[in-house]
Amino acid sequence: MAQRWKTLAVLACTQIMSWGALYYAIAILAPEIQREMGWRGEAVVGAFSWSLLVSGLAATPIGALLDRHGGRGVMGAGSLLGAAGFALLSQVHSLPAYYAAWTVLGCAMAMTMYEAAFATINRQFGMDSRKAISTLTLFGGFASTVSWPLTQYLDAHAGWRATCLVYAAAQLLLSFPLHLLLPSGKQLPPHAAAAPAAPSATGAREHSLQEALRHPAFWKLAFAFSANSFIFSALSVHLIPLLQQYGHAATLAVWLAALVGPMQVAGRIGEMTIGRHALPRTIGKITFCSLPAALLALLLFGHHAWAAALFCMMYGMSNGILTIVRGTIPQTMFGRRHYGAISGALAGPALIARAAGPLAVAGLVRYAAPAILLLVLLAAALASLAFYLLAIRAQSQRE
């Protein structure tokens, strides 16, 4: 038991560092990079979207490595890649080199962030994975709270290049040694691996990756997660301009958007307390229903501050809980043995959709009325809900 909670403590620390550096820091650094290098903003942010695409493409093979070798080696190697990527980023003077650095960082994302951590937890915690995943995401929710002020301070006092070197050192000197404290990954006994049809401890039939890909629920679930990721990534970049288009002052829009982070944490606390006895699929239904309701409230009453605040709160809670659902549903549907590969395959399309979201809606934010953008996002949210319900139905028919 002590080893389990040591693992959780290690992952909590490294998730804050990984998300803070690899995902959130670019929001502060991008304007400085654009100003110094003279590149278009789309090119600067596009490299980050490219890194998410790389992460999505790498998710399935990285998941298979996690199933075979465990988190110590894979996540440790991811920390080294993160250090190399930031060191390279600090020295770039051309756009190709800039994109090369983000390619390395995209691989590091796939090896160090939530999907890798969830696979590590699943391997060690077994039936207690849900509680551990909920606890981990609770800590991970503070990554932006730590990263944005720290990145802003470092950038203001030392510049973006030195900031990248600081994050390279953090990956090498903090994340890497911590990942080496994770338990070694030992393969399951050969006789167990030879019986994929046996039911798991969760009650789910143990599926190989190939079997999961042929399961009628898999691609419905993948589409549901992808549509949600598209919406959340689009709004993470364009939420403040959208609120301003509804007539809210810039300061108020920032304060309203600031509700999202705390509500992510609040949603995860609610899942750990009020919802701890509910089935993961039931939590998923509530989560997937919340986003269309939030978008509809903003669409109909967005000019009112109370409606904008309600949207930000529901949006944040939904996003916070969905992270837990992403970590628990694959185990309950497809078993534990090949969790890393299967969850990686599910995460791949979602990460690609996350990469596409900000760029796909940029034109709508700039040139169309806010209602048009919200109608597009509402349609995507309703489709996401429908595909999730179809996935649950397909799974129930197989049981």
C-alpha cells in the first residue's frame, strides 16, 4: 500500500510539472517568441498544435510500451525527451528548428502526461485505479495555477529562451529522477497473457487492442471523446474573445474565464465524494450532458454576466470530470491487461481533435457572430453525447 501511494505522489508532482511546462507555458511564451522572431502568430501557435498531433499519433505505441514495461522507463524517457525539447527550443533561430523542437516535445507529452500516468496507475492499483486517477487529476488541476504565474515571472525577468532552459532543467533534474522512483514494469505471466477472453477483476472481458478496435463501442467512444476535446481546446484559446463579443468588458471576461480552473478541481472533488459510488458510465452520462446544457445557456443568455458565469462553471466542471472518465471507462469496458494500448488508441483521435480545435474555429471567432460559433460547438457537443450513449448501449448489449 505504501508503494502505491508513493507512486501516486510521484505522479502528482510530475503531472504538475509536465502539464505546466509542456502544455500551459506556451500561452505566456508565444507572444514573446512571435515578437522576437517576427513570425506570424499562426505559425507560432501552430507548432504547439503540431505537437498535440504528434502526441496523438504516438499515443497508441506509447500505450503498448507502458503495458509491456511500466511507467518507470517510459515516463523517465519522456522526461529526458522533454528536457531535450526545451533545450532545443531555447536555441532555435528558424521556423523548421522551432517545429522540430515541438515535435520532440509532442513525443514527450505522449510519454509523460495523463494517458501515461493513467496506464501506470492501472498497472499498479488494479481495482483501486478509479480513486487513484481521481486523486491524481485533482493535483493535475493545479498545473495552470502554478505554470502561468511562474512562466510569466521567468519570462519577464530572464526572457523566453532562459525560461525554456529552466523547464529543460526541471525535466532533467526533477521529473526524471522522480519517474525513476516508479515501480519497475514486469510483464504479466505468459499463461495470463494467453487468455485474453477471461473476465477481468472489474467484470469486463479482457480485450486485446485488436479486439477493442473491432468492438462496436470503441469508435463511438473515440468519437465522443474527440468531439469533446475539440470543443474544450477551441474554448481554451478563444473563450475570452468570445465573452468579449457578447459585450462583457475585457477585465470581466478574464475573471469569468478564471472560474474554469477552480471548477475543474471542484468537479473532481465532487466525483471523489458525492459520485464515488456511481458507475463510471453513469458519471460519463452526467458529464457529457453538462456541456450541451452549458453551451445552450451561453447561446441564449450570453449577454448576461450570470449566464456567462454559469457557462464557465459548468464548462470547467465538465472538463474536470471528463478527465477522470477518460481514465476509468477504458478499464471498465475493455479490461485492464491492455489498458495502455487501448486507452492510447482512444486518446489518439482526441488529441488530434484537440490540436485542430483552436485553428478550426479561429475564423469563426474573428469573422462570424458569436451565436454561429456556439451553434457549431453545440452541434458537436450533442453529437458527442449521442455517440457516448451509443457506446454505452453497444457495451451493454455485449454483456
